[in-house]
Amino acid sequence: MNTAPSHEVLSAPLVVEFPFTRSLGPVQSAFLTGLRERTVLGVRASDGRTLVPPTEYDPVTAEEIRDLVEVGQAGTVTTWCWNGSPRRGQPLRHPFAWVLVRLDGADTALLHALDAPDGPDSVRTGMRVRIRWAEERGGAITDIACFEPDREGGTRPPARPAPHTGEFTDPVTGIVAHARLDYTYTPGRAQTRYLEALAEHRTMGERCPRCRKVYVPPRGACPTCGVPTREQVEVGPAGTVTTFCVVNIKAKGLDIEVPYVYAHIALDGAGLALHGRIGGIPYDQVRMGLRVEPVWTGSGRYPDHYRPTGEPDAPYQTYKELL
């Protein structure tokens, strides 16, 4: 047991990213293929409005809608905000405005970037803008590089949308969107102590002074009793597999051959299970109650995996509350 004060709270940059793949229905396929061909399509709703971007279902009646129409490539800013510090992956690298633009012939607005080299004082609601197309287009919203001020100026009557079949050569049928989140993670005092102990190949939990449950990883407070957890308790290193799953899909960037097993493991002395990979045993021999111990490799902060200890399986009664 250790109740010594914690060291400086840790902080580190983290990135979460993954590719999201989705197929397109006939409406979204026509819209994105149209952008590739420098054509903007909307869809006619049951109340006569033209929706841009198009939706596959009527927002009022929820009925499927397929009546495609072509709208103009210039429009009017309905509202805007200034982005003085563009982030990675945004449409422009220099300061720009986010704008909602109602294209001529449309009744709804499209969100995109406005290149405004004269700064925020040059942007206003009601200003006329037009599409600047990307030089290379492949059937994505980024085929519109951005909007730019319409130097011809003036207020124009909305164009009448022209019917469109939505048929193109080699239509876009699917997209891959790369989602990414950059942020700084500060674990707090409780998890800082936990991480510092892991660097020494020890696992530290914290005990609730009321219910006496030992939380691993610690949370700083008991979620059941709502009181701080300051008493540190070393648990493990061995533990018991409570539940598990067999992974058959290889993750990108993860050098582990499938199939493999990921399990919930109740370390000895812990009041709840943590998760870890099971190794050193064929995947089809992993079972509930299997006794395992951590395997540390190199300078890794976390155990690389858990392997069987060779002990007899734990009786179900000893871990049934930790499933």
C-alpha cells in the first residue's frame, strides 16, 4: 500500500484517426459524381423546395425522393464565421471564412470555405460568391476547392433548377473519409500514478474508502460512492480471464497475426477487470477462469500480452462478480 503524494501530472499529444468507408445510394452518388463533372445537383422535396446538398429522404414526410435538379454555381452567403487559424486538413491553409451558401436555385444552404484574402471585414451576409473548382476532382465534397467572391457582384434572381437524370459515366459508388482527431491528453493525478507504476512493471489501483472496491485503472473517485480514492493498492501481477473474444480481422498498423484473443482480466486484488491480449496459448484454448500473468517487452509501458501461469483455473465463484 502506498499513500505518498503523486508526482507531476503527465500530459501528452494523442492522435485518433481511422478511415471510414461507406457506399453511396443513387442520390449521393449522383451528387458526388456531379461535383467531379463540375455540376451541382440538388433534389426536389415534396413541398417543392430544392435541397442542396441533396438528401435521400424528404425531411418533412420521410418519403424517399429521387427528383434530381441542377442548380447554379454562384450563390448568396446566408451566414458565416471567421477561421483565423486553419487546422490540418481544412480546405485552405491561410485564414478563411466558413460560410453557408444558398446556391442559385436552391432553398437550403451548403457549408464550405470562402477564400477571403481581404480579411473578415470583406465578408458579410448577403454577399455573392461562386464555386472555385479543384484542379483534380475525384467525386468528393473537396472537388469544390472553396468559394470565392463573385466579382461580377450584384443581386441576381435565383435560377430555375433544371431537371437532371443524375446519370454519369463511371459514377462514384463509394467514398473513404479519413477521420482524425488531434488532442492533448492529461490523465489526472490518479492515472498519472498508475502510469508511473506501469513504467516500473507494477500495477497500482486505488481503493474506495466506503465500498472497499479497488479500481484498476484508478479514476480518482469511486463511481458508485462518489468519494475520492486516495489509498493506492498494488494488484496482480497475475490475474484471471473473466470473458474474452476471438479477433479475426487484422487491424491496420497492428503487427499481430489473426486470429488472436482479447480478454477481460481480473488482476488479483482488483475490484474490476481490465483488458489485454492473451498469448502463449492457441486461441481456441483460451477460456474463462484461465490464470494468466503479464509479459513485458523492451521499454513498453504496458504489458505486451498475458500468458498462462500454469496454475489451475480459477473457480467461477471467485470471479463471477467481475464479468
